[in-house]
Amino acid sequence: MLVLSRQRDETIMIGDEIEITVVDIRGDKVRLGISAPTQIAVHRKEVYEAIRRENEQASRFRGDLGPITAPKTVRPGRSARASSLATPAAGTNGQPAGPAKGGSTPPERSPAIDQTPRRAHA
């Protein structure tokens, strides 16, 4: 291991592309600034080891998820649930058809009802 002494704002070069700068020193903590190309991963050692462990576990995983199949399609008329999910058929004028046998249409709103928005009193 190479041991170097540096003061605040001094830099160490690794190769031609990696710079390590001492940014701050407070008590027994040293803050380092690292400039490296984006293709070079820079991690604290504990994070690097956690990533390595996760990758090892993932490479050992041999669980069988089974074949992946397309979801089953439900054809209208095959079950009561499927027919209740179907959209209403259009009438001859392009509007949805009327209610099913025995049903009723919703009542029309009376034009006499005042639907003007109300203002809040201050």
C-alpha cells in the first residue's frame, strides 16, 4: 500500500484520468473529492462489497419461474362475468343502445332547476 501525505486542497493523480483531492479535514475525518471518467465506478468500500455480494447471490440463483404464457382471453358470451364486462352495443344512430330488458333509463334533469354556480359570501 502506498501511503501519501496531503494537505487540504492538494491532489493525488491515479493514472491520467483519476484525481483525488483533499477537500476538508475535520478532526479524524477527511473529505475527499474524486474526479474520474463516468465508465469507472467509484464507491465507498462497504457499498462496493454489498454490491459484490448481491451480484454473487444473483448469479447463484437458479429458481425456475416456469414458462411465461400469455394471459387467457375471455370471449364475450362465455360467462356471466365476461358478458357483464362487455361494452353496450351502439344503436342505429351511433348512440349506446337502451337499457336491457326490464331496466330503466335515468331520469332527465329538469331545465327548470337553476344550475348556476354559487359564489361564496365573504
